[in-house]
Amino acid sequence: MKNKQDRNAYMKEYMKKYRATMNEYTYKKIRERENHHLRMKYHAMSQEEKNAYYQKIVLYKKKKSFINE
């Protein structure tokens, strides 16, 4: 792997194989770790940051529901 593109291509293939063979327990542990990280990040926010984050999520869900209709 001589450059960044080669490394990225290799990692894409590796992750495809890894996800294809992942069992439910491993998936749940990874999701649990990610969710814990996001919760800690949210709790560390100030009230203004929480409101801005909430508005961003609401807007995202509106766009997503419009696209799925």
C-alpha cells in the first residue's frame, strides 16, 4: 500500500468482509460503544448546543420522511 487510495480501497474491502461475517453479539457491542460515546458527547453539551442539535435532528427527520413518502 503505497498511497492513500490503495489503503482506502483495501480497508473498504476488508470492512465489507468483516461486516458480512459479523455476528449479532459483535454488532451489538459495537453499537453499544458508539451509543455510549454519543450520549456522553450530548451530556457534555451546553443547553444552547443541545437545542441546536435537537433542531438539526428534527430537520433531518422531516427531510427523511419527505423523501420516504
